[in-house]
Amino acid sequence: MRTRFTLNGEPRELETHPMRRLLDVLREDCGLTGTKEGCGEGECGACTVLVDGEPVVSCLVPVAQAEGCELLTIEGLGGDHPLQRSMMTEVGAQCGICTPGVVLAAKALVDAPRKPTLARVREALAGNLCRCTGYEAIHRAVLAAHAERHAK
Amino acid sequence: MRTSSRDFTLRRARTLDGALAVLRDDPGTVPLAGCTDVYVALQFGQRPGSRYLDLTPLKALRRITERDGNLVIGALATYTDLQRSRLVRSRLPMLVEASRLVGGMQIQNRGTVGGNLANGSPAGDTLPVFAAAEAQVVLQSTQGERRVPFTSFYTGYRASVRRPDELITAVEVPAVDARQWFRKVGTRAAQAISKVVFAGVRASTPRLALGSVGPTVVRLSRTERVLGSGGSLETAIDELKLEISPIDDLRSTADYRREVAANLVREFWARTA
């Protein structure tokens, strides 16, 4: 089946089986390996991407459902989003497997003008498991990125 | 995923009538939407079916409206839609609470009400809410439409009265004119399948429902009768423990579930007093 979507701002069109996981199409067909596979069953959030601005786990999305959608993967952030920088300065990443998913899941909180509470940050990242950091550094990174993004 | 997608076919529904015709002509077709159950099953090497019908293009089924005094929730409404809906927030806050606790936000953005009903897990987070709210399930086929009271929808473990040619198109919830309370007990605050899940409405005869304590979600009709006729809370709890049939499984033990169920009814009673 022919599937069309916008990937990190660029229109893409590809011919593939409609039930392939969006995760596999991104990594294998589009060569974007920043999206990681953790559990493959929707529990860990490592494969989080944004579909029309909303975080989803790409291991549970048939590529057919991406038809006509705007997709954003970690590559689309270009490395200079405030959250990408603060994840480094606050040491919110260790092994790095969960990091692309964490950044995309928290991006909306960082970009919104309203300052998130710690409780809100924890809730937004409840679907992203990290086995290294214990989460505290990740939460600090999100709050620091918000402060930087909205500094007067 | 472990199962090769080449073994499967997926059609995308373009109209509701078209989808119903597919189910009539090939009742073995498995409808899918958010895929938060179907794709997990495929990952585990199970095959819920080999021919699938993607309902997500049917945008009209995602609406949440009010009709004839009922809250009408389209089957494709996601858990995120439920949390954002003013109608759901004002009329059925216990459903908002249940939706907040379904997985993480990535799952809430995809999983649907119709999918939670169709999957029919005894641990389904929204199911006790619909049981306590006396909802009706709207089923459509090429033969027409019928409504089934939610409390008669399930016939056993993951089994329901839905015929293979029928599609769940909506859930209708009448006005709830008493205090509502929802609580899910799991291993952590989010992203956990429940050990016990409870919803209750403090009407003159209270309505209580529990998930994960039997093969299907259950209304506690005997416990309700004790409470409604002025019996003491502890008499009601004794009745509750006879009324439910929890099991030992990988998530919990029957004894633990029985005790937690009793505590949930006590907490409901105190908080809605």
C-alpha cells in the first residue's frame, strides 16, 4: 500500500505493507535510527514519536495510520532544542536508549508557556521508562529547559 | 514484531456503511483503532485475526456529544479526548479519572473507548465506570442498530453479546445524579495494569462496580442491596467478599484482591458520605 506523510517537515511517500510498525518503517525504510525499540509492547516509551504533535509509541502504530499525518522524530529537532541541551547539562541521559523518547514526550511541556509543576512533569513522563537515571535528572532537565525556552 | 505483517491484511474503512458491509461479508475480520491491545498481542506472537479493518478514518465515531439527556461517547474517542471533553468532565468525572490512569500519555493518545469495551479485559480501566453509570453499548450492523445495557454486555471472560458482524459505535451514559468515585490500585501510579479497579455512584441505592476480581467487570448487586437498605458498612463488606471471585495470577493474589476490594468500598463510602 502506498503511504504518504510528512516526516520532520519533508513530504515522504513509500510503498509498504500497511500493518508494518511505524517504528520499523522509520528505522529501516527512512533510515532514522534515533527512534529506539525498547519493549516493543507499548510499555517503555523508547519509541515515542509525535504524530500530529501528539506523543505516541511507534511500536503500536500500523504505518497505514500515519497516512496524511505530520511526523516528528528526534532527528527533526536538529539537536538544538533547549531540552536536548539541558538533558546534557543536567545529565538526564546515561545509556541513552530512552532519551529520544523522553525528549519527544516532554517537548510539549517545555514549549508551552505555562511553567509545569514537578507533578505535571512526572505525569507527562509516566510512559517513559529509564533504567539509568532514577528520573530526577530528567525532571530537572525538563524544568531547566522550560526556564531557558521562556526566559524573558 | 514477532509476527510478520505479511501474514495479515489491513483494509481502511472509508465510511461506516462500508465498514459494516465488510463485517457482514467477512465476520472473521477484526476491527482495530488505537492498536494498543491488538499490536501488543501481535508482539507476543498471538493472532487476534488475520484480516483487520482500520476504523480510524471514521472521524464521526470519535465525537463526544449530548443527546436526549445522554452523554454519547463515540467508540473512537481516545482517553485523551475523554480528559479534554468538557461534557465528560462535567457529567462523568470518574471517567476522566479512569482515563488519566490508562497507561502513559502515549497510550492515552491512541487507545479508544470502543477498544477497551471490545477487548473486554476484566482489568479494563473504563469498564467499572460504565457499569456503575448504567451505560448502554450501541452496536451497529447492516441489519440496523441495537442497544445493550452495559451490565448485560459481557457473557464471560473476554466474551460479549456482540455478534461478529456488529461494530461497537458508541457508549451512551445517562445522567449520573449522585457523587461518583473511581480508584485504580496497581503496582505504580501510571502505566500499570490494575490489581483491582473500582467505580461507584452514591445514589439512594448505591451502584458499585469492580474490575480484576472476576472473569468480567462486575456490579456488586448484593453489596449494593445491603447498603441501599440501610445495612451497616461491615455487613456490606461481608457480602462483598462472598460476591466476588478473584484469582491468583501474575499480578496479584486472590486474598490480596479481596482485601483491597473491601478497602476500596470502605474508602468510597467514607469519601462520598
